[in-house]
Amino acid sequence: MERIVYVGLDVHADTIAVATAEDGRNGEVRFHGVIEHSADSVLRLTKRLAATGARPAFCYEAGPCGYGLHRLLKKLGFDCAVVSPAMIPRRAGDRIKTDRRDAEMLARLWRAGELTPIWTPDEEQEAMRDLIRTRKQALEALKIAKQQLMSFLLRHGLRYNRPTYWTKIHWRWLNELRRFRYPHQQLAFEELKRAIHQIDERIRTLDLAIEDAVKPWRFAPTSFA
């Protein structure tokens, strides 16, 4: 019967902490140290673990480093699970976190079958996610830019007396304002307006990009006659 070694990886931008849990209920849990977060270092790690005669099965927490490590390990022919941090069982009061403890915990829980892998996107799907995430961030930036402009006007006692904002009429009112005492206040006001226009343009560009990207995408909506 093939022997499996369960490998927990605590992944960071520059480093990966590595721990293993030997197969079996009483198998040894061992910390292997920290390696560089690079393809060459990961390749050397897989060779070192496979040389023991066991089949490595990797897991790590989903995080800001994305799914590149998952794709690399799968390409090398190894099982690799990405797990949600929110779904990892943790002991009550266990608040001390170190790279070593996290890696060992992942290896132990992975061996015990207590970790549920999440769905991982392929490169094309992740590219679409990046595009949509960028649009979402632009919308949030637009909201902040509008709040900054309205706060600026409020500080100067300027109030718009209609119920609907950011319409053509509202913009006409904004563009006709010339009531600031100092030229640099007028400059600040114009820059706040310009920031809104620039973000609006970014959103329009992203909308077009998403529309174009969706057309050939295999997950594009299917129309039925």
C-alpha cells in the first residue's frame, strides 16, 4: 500500500514554512524548516520528500499569494489542497501563531481529514477575477472621491439644494462654483472634481474590457433562441 506524507505549508511572499505528518494515527509530525518561495526551491522540496519513498500530499491556506503554488505543485504531479482559513479548526484560546506552528497544524489536520479544500481557479479564471476585482476597487475609489468632494464643499458652507446628486444638473452646479477666497482652494476643488472624472473613465474602460473578455470565455452566458 502506498505511503502518504502529509505536508503543511505556511506560505508567505518570500518564504514557505514546511512541516510533515507521517501517515498513520501516531505518525511523526516534523518541522522541516523554511524555504524560499520560488519554483526552484519548491521543486527541490518535492524531490527531497519523494526520495523518502512516500507520496507527498500538500496543503496550504488561501491568502494574498494566490494560487500559483497550487498550480506549480499540480503541474509537478502532486496532490495539493488550498483551504479556507475560516474553515480550519482551531483550539479555543490558541492565539500564539508562528510559521512553524501553523505549518505543523496544517500537516496534522490534513492527515486527520479535518481540512476541506476550496475550489481553485485556473489562470484564465483568475485573470477574469483580477479584472472584476479591479473594477470593484475603482467603484470603491469613486465613492471615496465623491465623499471627499462633498466634505470639501460642506466645510465651506456650500450645499446643493436638489435631492439627486451626480446628475447633469448637479455637475453643472459644481462646475459653476467660483466662491473660494483663495486660488489654491479653487485648485483643490478642481482637483477633487478631476479625480472623480478620472475614476469614471477607468470604470468605463474596465466595463468595456470585461465585456470583451466575457465573449470568448467558456463561462459566458449562453443565449437560447
